[in-house]
Amino acid sequence: MGTSLFGIHGQALELRSQRLGLITSNIANAGTPGYKARDIDFPSALAASERGVGTGRAAADAIQYRVPVMPSLDGNTVEMATEQTAFAENAVAYQATLSFIRGRVETLTRALKGE
């Protein structure tokens, strides 16, 4: 039902939510020696999700380690500027997807009311 009603946007919203969690984990571990920053390859996760792979599995399969521009001496690969940019971009895309879904629900609600 969710796939046909919202199209790809339901899956995209779930994947973006999982990506936000991963990016916040990177930010939280910015000071942890040896921590390796990770991110979800969103296009490949979404493509896998469209092929019928569950969004959780698609996201897990699309996780990649970030390659740092400036490696730190303690082995931590979190670069705050990169993480903050990725977080902001993903948050905007999340809000856009959520707005589309909200609009779809409002349209369906008006149609059901006969407006």
C-alpha cells in the first residue's frame, strides 16, 4: 500500500532517516580515536529498495566508509565540515520528501471529503 500510494517517496523518507542517524553518529564520535566515518550511498540504496530489497537491508548494503581529506593522527576519519554539509543537505531533502508526502495525504483527504 505505501509503495503505490506514495511511490518512491516512502522508501526515500526511510532511507534519508537512516542516513541522518548515521551522520549524527559520525558527528557524535568526532573525538573518538580510530572511529571511521560512514555514510549511505543514497542512490544505490534507493535503487536496491526499488528492486524489492527492504529499506533496512538496502541501507545496510549501501553503507560506505568516508575517505578523509585530511587524515587525523588518531585514526579518526570524521571531518566536521563534511559531516555538517552532508547533514544539512540530507535534512533539506528529508523535509522536501516529507512535504511531498504531506501534500499527497492532504489531496487524498480532500478527495475523500468530496472537496
